[in-house]
Amino acid sequence: MAEVGAIRALVPSALRRIRPGTVGATVVLFVMLMLVAYPLVLLIEASFLVEGPGNTKVMGLELWRTAWGAPGMLPSILNTFKRVIATEIIAFPAAILIAWAVARTDLPGKKLIDTFFWVAFFLPALPVLMGWILLFDPQFGLANQAFVALFGMEEGPFNIYSFSGIIFAHIAARSVAAKYIFLSPAFRNLDGAMEEASRIAGASPLGTLRRIVIPVLMPAFLITLCISLIHSLESFEIELILGPPNNFYVFSTKIYQFIQEDPPMFGIATVLGLAILVCMLPLIFWQQYLSQRRSFVTVTSSFSLNILRLRGWRWPVFATIAAFGTLITVVPVIFLVMGTFMSLYGHFGLADAWTIEHWETVLTDPPMVRATANTLMMGAAAALIGVFWYSLVAYISVRTRYRARGLLDFLSWLPASLPGIILGLALLWVFLNVDLFQPLYGTLAVLVVACILNSVSTGVQLVKSNMVQLGRDLEEASFIAGGSWAYTFRRIVLPLLGPVLIAVALLTFVAAARNVSTIAMLVTSENRPLAMLQVDHIVDGTFEAAAVVGVLIVLLTGCMALVARLVGRRFGFSGLR
Amino acid sequence: MSGAGAKPFLGLAHVSKLFGTFRAVDDLSLDIVEGEVFALLGPSGCGKSTTLRQIAGLDSPDSGTITLNGNVLYSAEDDIFVPPQKRNMGMVFQSYAIWPHLTVAETVAYPLALRKVPQAEIDRAVAETLEQVGLGGFGDRPSPTLSGGQQQRVALARALVYKPDVLLLDEPFSNLDVKLREQMRVELKQLQRQVGVTVILVTHDQSEALSLADRIAVLNAGRVEQVGDPVDLYENPVSPFVRDFIGLSTRLDVEVTAVHGGEAQIRFGAGGISLASSALRGGAISPGARLTAAVRPESILVGSAARSADHNTFKATVETLLFVGDKFECHLRAGGDALLAYSSRGERLREGDTVNLHIPKEALSLWPK
């Protein structure tokens, strides 16, 4: 003991106060700064660098001045907002109505409708788009062919390669489904007693809706709208496929086009990305403000639902919503699968219209096999490393008093608000221009990093909310009973968080497997995953192969999503109180 | 079992804890005797829970010393901090902290498995402890399926099964309904007498502290106001805070008219009602001094009960009568001042009646303003 005391006396007390936990948290923070903040700083710096005399780089506004003259630059920004506004005007009210009808009326078949939207939410955009192309292509689209045959028109009325086609594709993809999933809990958790109190005080059902329900739910509406706008702005792959034939570019496809040029127009792409970020800043701050205000509907344990009786409207309303649900899930998948068995995509009139040849070639095609392996490895690595990383960040944020955890929260939240294409561009800068990381370019590691960042916000948030729910005293009870930190983590924390960690891993895998926008510019022929292979097939016009790849992606992500949902259902809501 | 003079078992000396600039615990010293039930009583924010967590090792004080049975658990000076898992204490949390993924038996076996007890021994101890807390046969049930009262018994079994040196209870009954709360109090007291474990109980509920504890420390703003056995605290509070926090009392603004020996003659109210007091609690008592007089409602004799007294009587008007089952609560007014007293069920008072009151002079205490 005396020696210990002597050694203690030698160590300055200020140093003794630095605990290993603090060191670990600082390492985590440093890595997050390197992965999130550093690439963005590089991007901003790059936009202000210009060629100086003798192959040097000097600071200047040259790029910012000349970029606006680049062909299609300004229209792409305008198109972005035009597209977002047109989509949200339709999708937002529709999602509110559907979520309300499912949560607070006596609509039949609620489970079925719920399932439709979850499936729509998890279906990757590109494979679904393939289904729509088969239906609405101006030449061979089945719907157009039907109109021509039935009404003797010269050409069909639909053209998916148009502004309205793009809006349709968005609404049929995630646009409505994501909002529905976001809004349903708010509607469900609204305490019916609030409405009943208003009715007893003398308000009509409509008056109650106006004076009580809408004001109470307003924060939920606003944050949903805000997040939807951000996500909508980030969209990439639908425009990538449907835009160019019509010469319609949004900022993300324009950046992609600039980078595809030979030589790549990095500077101009960077300016465009930053310009969009500046436009998005108000939205990003608004979201931060809204989510910090935390004025969401309070969840009570014993609330009553005030179920509105639809009477005669029950079945018509159900039919409408169910038809929409079918349209955005079953229909495109059927046509996608159909497409894989066609000799020539969309040409039903051929003598040998049907074949299994594409499955045979595609399944033995070396690039295809490599892409499948790439997707599996990339997804698995992102899921495993991601879960570990997200748990660390969440633990520091929830369970420690680490000084800089506010900054850590911000860094883990930021990637969700950055368009994938900009995050990808920033990472491209890092992997091309920083000596330390250059050797990694072209390897799967680059894509794994991109995918982990792509899911970091959702992952950390999920783990955090479950950790908060867990209650610190469950751990403390174990300490008191004699358990060390490690034992407690193994016997108490891990079993209780286990289900959510599995769910987060699966969700990260799904997001990685379907991701296009973040990795599009980081992919080379060596590390190309399935999703990018599908893009390349569509761009090359080999729709049949693209459809096969699409089905594979749907199967892969579908299974994972299903397991994630089952795990979430089984443990997430019943196990924890 | 209680009282001063016994060998100190758990000692806190000059313990302080700061949250920012807020002194949650302020130079607090306590000596707790082996085998006693010791209550930390006070309003929310008085530092009682922080003190308990410091004893448990879940929080670390900023200064001071905590010792258990001669061993130092915490010492700011020597930089000693024994982590909670090495303190061999048991604790029942306010939320019970029942692990939702374990069965009742697994929960209770948890601390024993940590202590490398052989499985056969664990099974026997778990069954015995569950029997003790009245949960015999519940071993295989998943803990979350139990009711609140049963969950509390599980938490108690988990805390007792390894025979801890000290059992810490953090507001253990606050989540139970009134009937169950009273039942659990009796059971806990019986269990403690049977097991003999030292218990430290944190509560804001005075009736809980009074009925369960052998000794009580009343805490206010991070400091100890008074330590004593329940009857002593109730009858001889040393500060206005303790007087008002424990039990009910009516306070009157009074003026001293005469002093002789250990007694003072005082006057209160518009009509100048004159009473004698022999319970002087400090302050300069001299004729003309303005003081506060306090009296417990049950010390005031009402109506027929007051008739036999020949001094310290006065008249009051019944303003409001509340029948509370075993008696009437009388809200009275005398000389413009409000008083609270109890009358027996047989008294048959009516609102508006004028009644005789008697306050024994030793029941009327005088305090500095």
C-alpha cells in the first residue's frame, strides 16, 4: 500500500483525473471528425483552390465565378426544387390522410395496409423503377401498348422519361411510404382523452380536429415535412435513369455527370454540391431546431384511441388505399420479375417472347458473380463494423459525461442531412487526394466506409433511444449485486440491447445493398456491387440483365428487412417496457 | 438496538457533493449503527438520494470520508474509491430495476453466480429467499409479467439473497398503492427483524420513516437538520424545519406578556387570548417579544374533553368540519387566527358552533420568529 501511495504521489493529480473512458471517447470523436468533418472541409477548401503560376494551387474565387457558366448548372438547381416541391405537394397530404385513416378510424384491413407501406419503404428504388419502365416506356410500355390496342391510338399516352414520370416514380417509391411510417406513431399515440375532453366541452368532430388534433400533432407534421424535404432533395437514382433521355438533370445527377466527364470536372461539381448545401442549410437548421424542441405527442401507457366510425365510407376508403398499396408494391415487382423472363424487354409480340436465358447468363457472368460477392461482403462488413461503431457512439452520448459529446451527437447526426452524392464526392476527394488513404481507392473498404457513414445517423439514433429506455438503474442494480462493468455489459446490457443491435445490423446491410447515391462515384469495376451493376446495365440498355440483378437485390434486401422487422417486433416492443 | 453510544458501523464524515455550483450534499456527517433501520427523510432535492447513492458507490462525493465496519469505502484525501460491486451492499431501487430478460429465479441468482457460489447452494438460497419475501413458487415466471408489488419483492430478494452488510432502500414504496404500501411496510419491518440486516431507507414520506425507522435523519438543503428516534423527533423537534416537516402543527403569531421560571405567558389573536407555554425552543424570551407558537392538532382538547381543564382554555368557532373516518378534523378560528384540531366522533359538533379548547402548556412550543 505504501508503494502505491508513493507512486500516486508522483503522478500529478490532474493526470490522475484523466480516465481511460475519456481517452476512448476522444479516439471515437477523432475518428468521427476524420470521417465526417474532414472530407467536408476538404471539399470546401477545394472549391476555393485555383491553378496558380507554375502548377501551384492558390486560394481564389475563380471556380465559384466560372462554375455558373457550366452547361446545365443553373437549370439543375431549379429542377431540383421544382421536382421536390411537385412531389411533396402530392405525397405529404396523401401520407397524412392515409396515416390518419389507419390509426384513428375503423378502417378494415389495417394490418394489410401497414404491410404494403413497410414493403414499399424497404423496396429498393431501382428494381421498382424497372417495373415501371416496363409498364410506361413510351415505345414498349405495356400500358401504352394496351392503350394503342384498345383505343386505336397512334402512340400511348404515358412517358416515364418525363417530369411527370419522375414525380410518379417518386410517389410510388418511398415518398408516401416513408412519411406514413413516420406519421403513424404520432397518430396512434395521440391520447383519445384529449379529443373526448374537447367533445365534452362542446366542440364538433371537425372543430376538435381543427382545435386539438392538428395543433397537437403539428410538431410531428413539421418534422416529417422537414425530413421529407431533405430526403427528397437527396434523391439520385430515379433522376439518373429517367432524366437524361429527356435532358432533365437535378443537381445530384449533374454532379455525377460532371465527374463522369473526361477529364472529370471536379471543381465545378464541388461548387454545385456546396451551392446545394447552402440552399439546404435553412432546412438542416430547421430540423435541428424542431427535433431539439422535443414537443412531440406524449406517449401515455394507458391512453384510449378515439376511433372515428367511417360507416358507409369504410370499404371505399379501404379499396382506394389498398389499390394504391398494391400499385406501389405488387405491381412493379410483378413486372420486374416478368422482365427477367423476356427475350427482349417489353416486346410481348415476339414468337419466342419468353426465356430463362438471362438468368443463366447472368448467374454465370463473372462481373455478376463478383458484384454479388462485393455486395455481400460490403453489406456484412458495414453491418458488423457499423453496429459496433454506432453502439460506441451511442454509449458515449447516453451514458457518459464526456465533455464533447454534443459535438459527437452532431457528427453522427449530420450525414443523414447530407445528400449521398455530396458525401460521396467528399469521400472521393479524401481517397484521391490524401496520401494516407489513396491506396484504399478502388477497394471495398472505401465503399464500406461510405455505407457506414450512410447509416450512421439512423443506427446511432436507434441504439441511443433503446439505451435511454433501458434505464441506468438496470446497470446499477447489477453493479450493486457485485457485477463488474464487463460482466454487467455481457449479462444485462447486451441481452437487452441485442435485438436492437441485430435490427440495426440488418438495416445497415439493407441500406448498403441498395445504396447508389453515396457510392456511385467511388465505385470502380473491381469493387462494383449489385446496385451499381444494375445502374450500368440500365444505362447500357441491357434491361433484361438489369431486371435479373434487380430481382436479386429485392430478394436480398427483402429477406433482411423481414428478419429485421420480426426481430424488432419480437423484442423491440414486447420485451422492453 | 438503536441509539447513541452503540459502535458506529457505517460512517459518513464531512461528505460534500457539488453539481455545478449547487451543493447537493453539504458537509454531511452520519453514524449508523449495526442492525438498525436508519431513515434519511427530507423533501425532494434535499440530498437524501445522492447520499444513498454515495453510500452505494454509484456516485462519488467530492470530499469527505465514508467507512464501513472500519474499512474506508471513500476518502477524498487518500484518493480511495471502492466501486459498488466491491461494497457488498444490497439495494432496492425506486423503479425496482427489474431486468426484463430474466426470470424471477435468474434475477435472484444473479448476485450469487457472481460470488461463485455452487449451483446447488444457489438453488437452495434462491428458493429460501423467495419464500422469505412471499414469492415461493414464482421462480420460473419472467420478471416483467409480475405486478408492481411482486416486482418489488423480487428486487428485495435480489438485494437480500447474498446477505449484504447493508440494505439500501430508495423510496421503495412510492410506486405502490396505499393499501399495498402499508402491507409492505409491515412485511419489511418483520423481515428486517428476522434477518437483522442494517437498513438505510430514503423517503420523503414522514409516515414511512416514522413507522419503519429506528432512527431518522431529517435532511434539508444537503445538511442534517436533526437525528433522533421517531418519537423524539416528533415530540422535540430542534428546528422549525423539522417541526413543520414532521407531523402537522398550527402556528400562531404571539406576543410574550410575562416570563417566570421555564414558563412564558403569551397572548395571541384580536381578542388577546392568553395562554401559558412551558416548551421554550430558543430565542430571546422576554416580555414584549414577538414569537411563533406551535401546537400539534392532536394536542388540542376540544369541547367536552377540554371541560375539566381550568387553565389554558379559550373559545373558538368551528368553521369547517371534515369527517375522516376515525375522527373529525376541525378547522377552527379563535381571535381571527386559524387552528386545526381533532374531535372525537362522539363529540357531535356542527359548523358554526362555539367550542371550548384546551392546550396543555407543555404542548404549546415557542419559537423565534
